[in-house]
Amino acid sequence: MELGPASDLLLGRDHLAALGIGVTKLPFTTTAATAATAPLPAEDEADYVPPRVFGSTPDYDKYRDKVLRLLDAEITANQDIPLGTFYNVPGSEVHIITLEGKRCYRLQYPLPHAVKPAVTKQAQEWLTAGIIGPAPPGCDWNSPLTHSYKKLPDGRKIDIRTCFDARGVNVILVVVDKHPLPDQGDAHRLQGQTLCISAGPQVVVPPIYGCAV
């Protein structure tokens, strides 16, 4: 790629850690970051949020063990949920309302050979668990599968995330119901105080919309 007249060099995030360059004041850090320490809270300080700590220190390990004990029952209950179970709160369904007469059928584009086994494995697991199913005959909807990489804070790729390319469906939506993902400013305002982050639950797509995704 061509750099602008004011740029002499462009570095990717995967090279920053090797050069000892860190990105600070974000809810993540490189493995070279220095661990912070903080006094443990009193037992009744339920709203205490410790500074973001990376690495192992006695105080951090003690606080982590305490949090895990408090969450143990919830984690166990979550692990016992069958794989094919969807979110069961009334009204928790995704309705994909598109422009009248508009459909989106996009053929699967080629994926890199290196990621095909992981994508195929994930799709098969979804099918076995009942999360996805075969499209009905004559379905005029199709969105390609795609992938992204799961990375460590230092940029190293450790796994492959399978997802689908919904851009074709997004452009014909009547209601653009976007989840408010945090932007860079939101990340800066967190200032490293994020304690727990979890994935969202699975929600049902009614059969009339099912083949759209």
C-alpha cells in the first residue's frame, strides 16, 4: 500500500510488542506490561473494582479466587445448559424485517485453505447442536460464511472464529437494529477497569426469517 506524504513508516499491531511498544489506558495490554498491585477490599465493599492486573501477584490471585468462588454457582449452571438451548426470555427473538420484495442470495466465496478445517468443524458443531439447520428447498436467501482470528493482546493469532457475512442483508433492512459496540473512545473511558466480559446468549430467529441468516 502507498503511504501518505506525511508518513514514513507503517507498523502493524503484531510488530508492536516485539519492538517494546505498548498501547496503554485500554482494557487490554501487551504481555510485557508491568503488573499493578492494589490493596484488597474489605468484605463489605461489594462495588470495589480493582485496577486491571496482568500477571500473577499474591493480592491479585487472592482477589481472583474470591471472585471465582462467588461466580462458581452461576458458572456451573451455565455449563449445564444444553448446547442447542436458546435464550428463553419471552420476546427474545430476532426479527429480520427487510424491504418489500428484496432478497439477498450471495454465493459462498473462497476461504483461505488454512481456515477451512476450523470453519467446517464449527459449522458441523452448530448443526449437531441444533443451532443451525438445512435451508428449505427453493430458499432465495444465502449469506456466505467468513472468519476472523482470535488474538492475544500481543497480536499473536491463537484460534479462528467462524461467522457469517451479513452485509448483503444489512443493506436491505427496514429497521437497522445495531448492537451498540464500544468504539475507541468508549474503550479509553474504561481506563482498564473492565473485570469480566462474557459472550452474548443465543437468541431464536423465527422460521420465516431463518434462511436469511
